[in-house]
Amino acid sequence: MATQFTLLARGANLDFNPWKPPNRRPDHKQVSSIRGSIGGGASGGRRRVEISPPGLGSFKPPNLGYGSSRARDEQSRKSEEVVESMMESLRNGMGSWHTRAKTIWELQQMGFTAEQLYDVALVTAHLQTAMVVASKVYDSLVLAQASSELLSALESNETHVCSLYELRILSSKQRKAAAEYVVEKGLDTKGAEELARAIKQHERRAELREGFSPLPGDCLALMHYRAAKESSQADEKQSLAQRALEFAVSEAAVEKISKLLQNV
């Protein structure tokens, strides 16, 4: 039978059982019975007294940190292994260029400089920048719901890294149309740069734009058509107009360029 402890307070008995859960408050009637002049002073004020049985209360054992050093060492070892694996994938050209570009970006976020990456993975600073930017252009094409055929063609051919880099100045919608044109026509880096510039000029310059659609071919045609109109040399004017006619895709653009050729 559990041992009982009794507290006498102004004639009232209050029983405590040490085997009860700690911090359980006494019964309401028991608390009321010990109200009185305890600590009430001369004013006769009445103050409620609540007595809790012995127990842990709010005591919390201290955190001695057992095993924390080992955990830090293990985390550090795993981090080093991950970094070494990432560096190895760059050195050996493992995975697609898009995957390696993501790896370069992650290492840069860890604090590695372009020089450090070159020393370890032999990827030049210029190529690091081109790959990271091209990967972001590629990701924007994914969000623009480019076809799987286009994405596969871009990711499987590393020559498209620099081409996609040139398309960075375009909007997502413009990038999709431009990337399709680059793959379809087999444009190199210089051709991609010229295409991106032509698309931006079509967007920003209204001069002579009437009749030329925003399609990539018409944008290139307009750029050469403008150059032909501005040239004062007959041979150069004709050459530029012929070049514009090769790019033109809309009937209105073809008609406009053809009239220029007739007047050369």
C-alpha cells in the first residue's frame, strides 16, 4: 500500500501520494479547504495556495553533445566524397553537357572559383559560363514545352552549347522558335548569334518592318533587306537582297524583296 503524506493546514487534511504522476494538481475541494490567512497579511486578503507533489517538473537533462563530433566528421567526409565525385564527372566528361553544366553551377554555389574548377576539371572559365547560361536557356525551353525531339537534339550535341548561349537575349517564346530554326537549318554559333540579333531588331525597330512576320526566317530576311536598302553600292545591294530572299518565308516578305531586286 502506497505511503501517505499528510499536510495539516488550519484543520484540513491534504493527502499526497508520491506514486501519482508528477505535477498533478490537488483536487479543487482540497485546495479550497486550505485557503485562509496564509500569507494574507493584516488586510485579511486570501491567496490560493497550490502544492505539487515531488517530481521532475520542468527539469530537462542537459545536452552533453555525445556523438556530435563524430556526426560532423561523417558529414564532412560525405561532403568531400560528393565534391570529388562531381569533379570526376567533369574531368571525364560524364553525362550530357546539360548535366555537367548543372554540376558546374552547383560547385560554383559551393564557393569554387572558375580558376579552381579549371585546375581540377580542366574546364575553361569561358566554357563554364557558356555551359551554365546555355543550361538555363535549355531549361526555359523545357518550361516553354518544347518538343522532346528538339530537346533531345540540343542535349545530345555539344556544339549547341554556344548556340544556346547566343539565344540568351531572347524571350522564352522567341527562344523556342529560334532553337527550332537553329536545329532545322544546322546553324553554327555565328549563325545563332546573327539570328538572335535579327529577332531582337525585328522586335525593336519598326522601320521597314511591314510585310515581315516575326518568324525567324523573316527576321533574318528583314535584317538583310534593311542592309540592302541602306547600301549605296549596286553589287552589294543586289547581294544583300538575294540573301534576304533566301531567308524570307512569308509571301509579303518575298514580294517586298523581289521588288527591291527589280529596281537594282
